Amino acid sequence: MNIQSNNTAAASKNGKPNPFADNMQKVTSIHHWNDHLFSFRLTRPQSLRFRSGEFAMIGLMGDDGKAILRAYSIASPFWDEELEFFSIKVKDGPLTSRLQHIKVGDEVILKPKATGTLVNDALIPGKRLYLLATGTGIAPFASLIRDPETYEKFEEVIVTHTCRHLSDLEYGKDVVKRTMNDPLVGEEAVQKLKYYPTTTQETSEHEGRITDLINSGKLFEDLNLPPLSPQTDRIMICGSMPFNIDVKEICLANGFKEGSNSRPASFVLEKAFVGE
């Protein structure tokens, strides 16, 4: 598939002017982690400001000349000179069926506004920060664990990432490795960051849904941590809708209160996520 190149970015495929011509950003790198997950980086417009953990609308022009846009968490931290994204591939998905074929030098629409609830500002102070993710829900946490503010606010940062297969965990493992070696936050990450990947359909060191591992207490036993407490712990949730609902119920049952940008509390979840 041919994605619009630089010399055609001003016009859509039907010959009409592209209303997003001023919002096109170049693809600078792509990595395919397996047959259904990939990450890519885009140039960052100087005008874009965002807090680590927020999402932006990105997309491509369709054959009908209309933009196909979806909400994507920005996986790079606020200080990065480029923008990183982590995506699924859906064979018949309106956007990802096209997006998975982008190449370096192609252009992607990026709307110049970021927002979201998975930000440090939406949580009240605490001792421990739990970042609970499934699938591509690891993306906003890839941003947060590379933000110095995260380590300034919390004594411990625990990232859990649950996927079906081991290969689905590779992006998250790579981000954690890069974080540990990052000149800006690496020293603190080595001391404070704990990474807990789990699989549900393949044998691995840690198996099972993270909700079951929380309820059974195995998560805390494995990491030598006390059970969840709203007095000390803060939680961010990002994954499929059923996952978000299940973890939210666990939080509420344990006395946590849901927060937002306007009213910080002890846990937050992202309501906008990529479909297809």
C-alpha cells in the first residue's frame, strides 16, 4: 500500500486539498515486534506540548479523502524530541490495516493537542505507583516511567503488563531495558522500578491475569510488597474495556477513589483507547 509521500501530503487521493496538510508528521523509524504489534516514531512539531501519559489523535487519509483518526497514547516522555507510538495490527481495521504498512519517510496525521487522565497530576501523593496494563495499554506507562517526575513523587513504581504470548511482551521489556539505561532517569529506575510481565496463553515466569494475581495476593508475594492500600498506593489502569472495569472494581472494593485532572484521587483509568 502506498502511504502519501511528502510531495502529495497537501492533497488527498481524490485530488481534493488535504485539510490536515499542516498536521502531517514524518515517520522516522518502525519496529514490528510480531505479526500483530508494531511501534513507530514520528517527528514532533515544536508546537506540541504534552504531559507524560497523555494521548493524541493520529491517523491517515482514506481513499475517500476523509481522515481516519484514532486516539493513541504517546509512548515517549514529554522531553523526547520525537513521538513514539505502540499499535496493534487489525487486518480489516479502518486505520491499523493501513497504518501497519507505513515506511520511514511516509507521513501520518497528528492533531496538535494531547489530553488524558493517565498523568501524575491526576493522583494525590503516595508511596507506591502501580501501572497496570494489558496489550498496547503499556504505551502511556512507557512514557511515565521515563519521566523524572514519576520518581520524584513515588518511592516505588510497579509496572505490570499482561499479554497472551511472550512475543507480545517484547515492546514493554525493551522499554524497561531502555529506561534502566537512560541517562536522565536510569539511576532512579534501577532503584525504584519493578517490572512484572505475565502471560495468559503461554508458559512464562509469571502466568495468569493480573486481576487474579492481585486477588490471590501472588503479585505482592512475588514482589515482596504489602497488599494494596489507599493510604500508600496509587494506581493507573490502561487496557481493554473489560480489564479496566475489572481493575476499577478491585480498586473501589479496596477503598480507592477514582481521580481526574480536575479532582486528583488514588486511582485513574484511561477511557480513550485504540480500537482498530
